[in-house]
Amino acid sequence: MFCVPSTEIGAIMNITKGGLVLFSANSNSSCMELSKRIAERLGVEMGKVQVYQEANRETRVQIQESVRGKDVFIIQTVSKDVNTTIMELLIMVYACKTSCAKSIIGVVPYFPYSKQCKMRKRGSIVSKLLASMMCKAGLTHLITMDLHQKEIQGFFNIPVDNLRASPFLLQYIQEEIPDYRNAVIVAKSPASAKRAQSFAERLRLGIAVIHGEAQDAESDMVDGRHSPPTAKYVAAIHPSLEIPMLIPKEKPPITVVGDVGGRIAIIVDDMIDDVDSFLAAAETLKERGAYKIFVMATHGLLSSDAPRLIEESAIDEVVVTNTIPHEIQKLQCPKIKTVDISMILSEAIRRIHNGESMSYLFRNIGVDD
């Protein structure tokens, strides 16, 4: 048995503490609020780095401290200029890789281009391209939150932790909506019924699903490699072949499956971008007798005129997390409320750095959640 001198113990502790470096890859100062919250919770200072746009609009990244042999966590929140945001992240990851960082973990709460994760006509699966670019740049691990489709994790050949914001949103419902026991969880389209079911079962509430013409037609655009040749071309190759044609879809008149009369309606989804479908759903719920309408989502993109449209609509409150900065939108629309999710992101960073299990952050989360 031997004793380690106190000076050596202090040196070991410093090495452990100094093994984590936290960077923000944003050149836009309004996007750094989440990074500062995470750093404050971890009790560390933000790493020294310069990220800026040159006169010719090229992105330049200059890391101003050593990252050799360290765990580097790069936090990137998506700004309105999404393509610049992506380049900032890729360049910083590559800069850390060439500076001999031990591991490079991307903390990207909202994964951009996540809506483009399926083949549509002659388009492309852009989220697969973005995943490949991140891995090629040198990313060794990704922390994200509520991917638009969980299958996006399969586009990466590195570990991906897809955290959930639902515990924070559920807590908001229980603490900020006094009569939530009289509420019903609403899916604005059949595609979001699973998420609504998850919320309803955890809150012991009923569920309603809106179906019909006003629903989001995103799923109808997904048709695989849909590039049918002309009838003349087919006949020239197979003169005797008659392929049965798929009957075109015809949406029924809008209906609400479930009782919302005299109840609080809480519409849940993973993101709020174009608000037209939410406004249509709110109008339908009002007509069916709902006396208060909430909209809850993880990612508040709130593009274009969303704040003005929400303010003028039948929606009483929109609740989103701070995965995407939306302070300007909140000034334009007092109905928009924010839930802070920096706690779970900082805990994920701490556990990965210390080599601890991540299963604690996924308690009671099923396959369909």
C-alpha cells in the first residue's frame, strides 16, 4: 500500500477537470444563450474561440486554446441562416479534429434539415447527407433532442443520443395549467397521434385526433422514388403488360375523433414551423366547443409571420423549449412561452465526459415515444 502526495492528487483533479472543453459554434450572439446556461450548470467557462463571417461571406473559425487530448463539446443552436449554422459546426469540428482533440461531441438540440429525411419524387434525403458530412468532419458523438423521425439516428455511423423534451413539457402542463385535469390531448393529424397518445397516457387524459382536409399533407408527399415513365414509353417496352394504377387519395371532410366540448385542448407536436395547420386545428377545436387551446412542441422555429398569425388566432398559448432561440418572436407575440431544457443537456454532457451510463436520461421512454 502506498500514499499519493497531496500535490499529485491536486494535479490529477486538475487534469480531470481540464479534460472538458465547451465551445459555442455560433457567430450570432443571440444564439449563445443556451450555451451559457449549460456552462453555468456544469460550472465551467466557455472555451475561447472566434467564429465570424469574412467580407466574402466565408466562415472562419479560430480556436484560441489547446484542445489536445480533451473531450470537446460543441454546442450549436440553429439560427435563421441555417446553412451558415451548419458550416460553422462543420468547420469547428474539423478544426478540433486537426488540433488532436480526444473526442468531439456535437450538441445540436435541433437537427437541421430533419424534415428532409425521406425520398420525395426526384429529391434527396438531405438529413442523410448532413449526417455523413458531420461524421466525415470528425464528429465522434452527437447529442440531439426530439428528432423529427427517430430513424435519422441510423444515418450516422457514430453514437447518437436522441434526448426527449416531453418531461419538461409535461411538467409545464401540470404546474402552469391549473385545470389541466379537464384537458384533452389533441393530434392535429393522424401522423402525430403516437406523440399525443404518449402525453395522454402519462397525464391520464383523453385523446382526440383531427382528420380530414385541413391536416398536414407532408406524409402524402412521401412516395419513394416516384418517377413514373409515360404510358407510351411503358407500352413500347411491355406491350402486353397492364400494371394496375393506385387509386388516388381523397381526404374526407374534416372531423375530430374524440370529445373536446367544454374541455381544454392541448395540441402536441415535435416542432412548430409553418403555423397554418395549427391555426386550422385551433379553429376546428373552437367550433367543436373547446374553451381554451394550447399548442406545445419541442422546437419553435416560428418562421415567417408565425408570431403575428398566432397572436391573431384562437390559440391561447404556445409553449416551446429553447432548443432554438426565439426571443424576437416572443416580443412580437406574448402568447409564446419558453421551457428551459439546459438541465438535461448539461447532464448528458457530464455523463458522457465522466463515462457514466445515459440510461438515467431515458427512464420510462418506450419505443414509440
